[in-house]
Amino acid sequence: MRAATRGDVLDRRCHDIVPRVMPHYRAWMSRYGKVFVSWSGATPALCVGDYAMVKQILSDRTGLYGKPEPEPSILALIGNGLIFIGGDDWARHRRVVHPAFAMDKLKMMAKTMADCAREVIREWEARATADGERRVQVEVGGQLQELTADVISHTAFGSSYREGKEVFVAQRELQSIAFSAINSTRFPGSQYIPTKTNLRRRHLAKKVRGTLMAIIRERQAAAAKEDSGHGNDLLGLMLEANATDACGSGGEKSMTMDEIVDECKTFFFAGHDTTSHLLTWAMFLLGTHPEWQHRLREEVLRECGGGGDTEALPNGDALNKLKLMTMVLYETLRLYGPVSLMARTATADAELGGVRVPKGTMTMIPMAILHRDADVWGAGAGEFDPLRFRGGVNKAAAHAGALLAFSLGQRSCIGQDFAMMEAKTTLAMILRRFAFEVSPEYVHAPLDLLTLQPKCGLPMVLKLLDQ
């Protein structure tokens, strides 16, 4: 069914991506209701389309609904870091990395985020003025990926996109391999067969580890040379945990080097991929809703200052005042959230909303469908309407916490404030210099390749504004 609909192209004003990314779930829910059981081989999967039951799963603090065991291809891409580990290991890792995402730290990162965005904008300005027309067509999706990769490299690892490029390029290919593996028939031990794909996956995983170790060794050498700490960014905090007994456990390191490498994989990928797609879809929506683009530009000029290539970059305090932009970003996450489907595994026999859930059952949460549930979001659930968030994210729907893009509970995304600040910074910089519209060449065919992205990129026509 998915293969049959993958070639469908949507009208660019249509935001119902479900027929493209998960048509089988919609068909099954229309036939069997919001909660039903399907089978993946010998493993039962409980699809949960009921918000109260979803909240019970995601808010659990006992470990009853744990993360599923990741496939080897997923581990090669993301590593066995915060996304997958559980229990005491998860608590230990989160305790180490959490200070890197504290709000006061994020406000200090705003300038770095703006500096990275300014480099991309300068390139667009040069292209727009090259022929005197003050406009240019740009495929912004790929450029935003490089921009967000540069930001996470600078802010979390003290490097740059250029230095970490091998990691990002390899992870892009590993993402395709992982998507294919997840959607293919597998059997125990199949990952060890020396197929062309398995050999390529191992080669890429080795390359990623080698590049990350080079970045790590460079930081360690700098710390040893200066006889100082490793720094207080994400990498520095993890290396300090490796070098010292941060948990008071009698000499045991808080993080091993293998754990640091896995977390580097996690944050290199998650720290740029999801944010780049948030920005891409936000620009798409603003490009197809010029009235909202105009409103956001007025807000940016009022709160962050005028346009032009000036040194007056947006700061954290100004970005926090961008209420309309926050609403637009939340609505973007609702309609085009980076992850369409979330999974948990019952670690013991459980009961969920009156349904008996045997140990080992997968619980599947179809977020793309839940975010379009008219019973929760109202009759206009399929429409782009940022004003639904004017009272805040918890008052936007019939259920508090109905926006699941960053998950819920203690396992919610640790980098959500980082992603929102980066998205606001970048959009503010773009809106001050350009008006933009979606190119006639754009094909509206959202593709779920582990994260939701435009199948053919996002070509946009950028018009340089007067300073």
C-alpha cells in the first residue's frame, strides 16, 4: 500500500501527508478503530491512536514501556545513546549532557547560530545580485542541512561543518540504508551476512567512528597542552565525565569512550537533521502562506531590529519575544513533524486503557495521524492555522500535550529548546533580508526517510529586500 501511494504528488496547499507516509495505518484505523493489533512476523504490534493511552505510555516513569532494541543499521547511524538506552544508563548520560542545553547556555549560543546563518545568507545575497535582478532560485533544503550541521558542529563540538563533513555525508547514506533495512524482511543473523549493503554499512560506521575519534583526540590534546578542562560544550562535558568520577562512584568513569562516541553520533545526527527539516517545512509553509510570512517579518523587524548585513544579530532575549514565530514553528511541527511514527515495547505484562498488553508487545504511536485528529484538534485539523497555539502549546487542542513532535514525559527530546532557538534565529535572519515563495518547480511529495523531508528538495525563489 505504501509503495502504491509513494508516487502520489499532493497539492501544495494540502497538508494531509498520511496517504503518502502511512496509508496502511489510516486504512486499518478506519476499519478497526483507533486502537488495533497488527503483526510484524511473530511480534504483535498495538497501534495506539487514542491520546489518553498515548499519554499513559509516554509519561510512564517505571520503565514499563521501553525503547525497542534498535536495528544494527540504526545503531550505525545514531549510536546507542540517549535515544535508545534506558534505566540507570539513561539517567547517567542525561545527567552529564543536560547542562549543555540549559537555557542560559542556549542564549549564549544564539550569536553562533546567527553567525552561521549569516554566512549562508551572504551567499544567497551574492547570487541574487549577480545578474542585477535581486532574486534567485535556491534549493534551500540542502543548504539548510549544511547550515544546521555547521551550527551543531560549532556549538556542541567546537569544530565546523567542514571538519565534521565526513560524519554528515556518511550519516546521510546510513540513513538511507537504515530506512531500507527497517522496511525489508529480515531474519536473525541477517546483519552478519557479507552482502553489499552490510559491507557498506560497516565501512561507513568505521569512517564515522574514525572522524569522531579525531575530533575527540584534538580536544583532549588541547586540554592537555593548556593544562585546563575540556570545555563546557557538549563534547567537553562528556570528556570531563570520562576523565573524572562525576558521579562519586569511587573512581568509575561517568562515561566510557565508546559511550561518548555513541552520543556524538546521536547529537551529530539528531542535532542537525530534525532542525533542518523543521526549517525547510517552515519555509515551505511561509512560502505558500504569504500573509503569515508578512506577519512574521513585521514581528522580527520590531523585536530584532532592521535588515541588512549589520552586526545587530538576534539575541536570546529578542528571540524569546517572537510569539508569532513560535506559533508558526509549532504548527509546522504538527503538520510536518520530523518523526511520523514512534515505538515503545512493553517490558512486562501491562494494561493500557482496558486493553491487556502482553510483555514484548510493540506499541506504535502514529503521530502524523494523531496530529490530524479532528476530535482533538478541531474541524480545521488539516489546515495550517498557527493561531491555534496563541494560548500556548498546552491549550492548542482538547488534550494538553497533544503536540508530540518532541515526545512527552521524562524521555522528551533534550534538544527541543536548542532546535527552537536555532529555527527562530535562522528564520529571523532570512526574513530580514528576503521575501520568498515556493518555486513552480517544487513537487509536493513528502517522504518519510526516518525523518520527514521533501522527496525532491525545496526550490524557492528568494527576493532580496531593500535595506
